[in-house]
Amino acid sequence: MSLQNLVSGRDRRNVLVLACCQALFMSVQAMSIATMPLAGHMLLGADKSLATLPIFLAHASIMVTTVPASMLMKRFSRRAGFSVGALFGILSGIIIAAGIYSHSFVLLCIGAVFQGFAAGFAWYYRFAATDSVDVSFRAKAISFVMAGGIVAGFLGTETAKWANDFFMPATFAGVYIMASIFWIGVLALAQGLAIPALSKTERAEKGRPLSQIARQPAFIVALCSSMFGYGVMTLLMTATPLAMLACGFGFNDSATVIQAHVVAMFLPAFFTGSLINRFGVMPIIVTGALIQAVSAIVNIAGINFLNFYAALALLGIGWNFTYVGGSTLLTSIYQPSERAKVQAAHDFAVFAMTALAAAAAGILQQNAGWTVINISALPLMAIVITAAGSLFFRQRRQALAAS
């Protein structure tokens, strides 16, 4: 994929800045994936079922932030919104580090909430890349920004390993100090954005009612793809460090698996946009859902290191196809005046699902086991495959009838 395909030098700079922000943001996410369930496990007493509560709170906070974040950026600018999000991120790292240092599970949870606030803004990087590019380049713009996350596969997990013991015996505290430093980098980068704000006319226009937009089959498929694709990824990804701990693997083992997962999440982004342009968005969504289903089957097949490693790598690839595919499909169904509310509704639903998945992961791992967690992913992927497949054949019939 080449940035030269984008329409102007300004757009190329914006996409590059957003990709760098994505790299730092996802590095923080990778650090949290590898450490937060284990930090919760460490700070709790005999009952470890709440070990994933901080991740649930982070995802719930993303959910409640999506609407006000989108409205704030509509009223002011993307730069202002992303700066506010970065400030939340800086605070989150400090609070979590303080919680670990003082052995306070409550502070860990509060810091996780602030981390969710930050992420609620950051997940709009992908949409911001499409604000001023031609429709034909939206898939590539989204994909290129998402590709920035491949850096996180190395930077995030290696930083977690390196900073893990900075403040011993407060294991993991150093990881979150580094997270704050990464958010400072995001804050600095965001000042280089030059994304045109909506005009007064576009801000004044209300567009179609959200209920009307949400009834479109394309919206439903986009939402199913993003929501269930991300939900399944969160469920399996969150439970994996706990499952590996229960199987006798150490922190470096689980961090290595998370590293493979994060790289796999974003490596396909270098060509996902081109695949969508060539084959269409629906086949990519179906392929992603199938890959995520295979990931669950690999986990069910065994509890060796290779099973965990291969399954999470497949999970990342599948998520990239379902999430980039769903996001690309969503951009095709709204006008500029409608984008804030449509994007907010989409991301609210997506992160409501991920919050539920994060909460369920710890409870299911404690009470039902690893196999049940993976079996529960399969029907959700079946819904995505059915919805996208049905829309694909419907559109194909319509195209044949029109010709």
C-alpha cells in the first residue's frame, strides 16, 4: 500500500501522524493485555474471578466515551479530541502504577477507567483518516492507520518485559509509567494533524435519523462484523494470559504469545485495504470470521505453547479482516453531517460487546474453563458469516438484475 495513492500531501501527513498515534496507542494496549489480568490476579485474594474486572472497566469506559468523544470532535476538531484522549491516557498510567505500588486493586480499576476514556478517543484514529480522502481510498486509509499498530507488537510487549521489574517488588508498575510516556508521545503527535473541520452548514445539518440509517442492511452487517469480531477477540485474548498461567506458563511466555497476537492484528493491514478494493468488503469479512472460528478450534485442540501461540496469531488476523471490513463498510452508508452520530453508535455497540466479553472472560475462566470460552466464540462467528454472506448474495442479485 502506498501513501502516494492518497489525494494530497496534507492527507498523506495526516494518515502518517494517525498511524504513529495508532502505534503508540496500541503499544499501550499490548502492554495492558499482557499485564492487566495478571496485575489484577496479583492484587486479589483467594477468589481470582475478578482478575479481568479492570479490563472490563476499561472497555466499559470506552463504550461510554464513544458518543461524547465523537460529538466533541464534531464540535471542535479531531486534534482537540485526540489531545483530550491523550491527557486521559497520561493520567491512567500514573494511577495504575500508583495502585500497583500501593497494592490497591481499587486504584488499578480507577486507572483502567481512565485508560478506557483515552482509548474511547483513540479508536477514532481510523475514521479520522477517511475524513478528507476520496471514497475509493477510504479502505486503504483505514488500513494504513491500523497498520501502525504492527509496531505495537514489538514495542508494547518488549517494553512490558523490559519495564516489568523497574519498581520491584511492585511488579508491573514500571510498565504503566512507560504507558504514560507513550501517551505523552501521542499528545505531541496529535498537534501535527491538519484535518478539515466540518463546515458550519455540515455541523448544522442533522441528516437522516439514526434509526433510519441503522435499518440499512449494510449498517447491520458492518456492526455485526465489528462487534462480534472484536467481542470474540477480547474474550479469547483477555482469558489467554490467565489460561496460560493456569497451565504453568510464565509472564514472558504469555507476553510472547500476546506479541504474536498484536503483530498478527496489524500486519494484514498493509494489504487489507487492497484486498477489499479487489474482492469486495463482504468476502473479507467472511474470511475474517472463518479465521477467528479456526482460532477457537486450535485453542480447543490443546493447551501446549504452540496452541496458544498459533491460536492468538490467527485470532489477530481474523480480527483485522472483520474490524477493518466492518469499519470500511460503515463509511459507505453516511453523509459528512451524519458521520459523528453513526460512528458513535457503531463504536458504542462494539465496546459494549467488548466490555461484556472482558467481564465474561475472567468469570468463565474461573468457573467454566478454557474449552467453554472457546466454544462460546463459534456461534458469534456464525452470525457474522451468515449476515455478510446474505448481504453479499443480495447485492449480487441486485447487480445482475440491474444489468
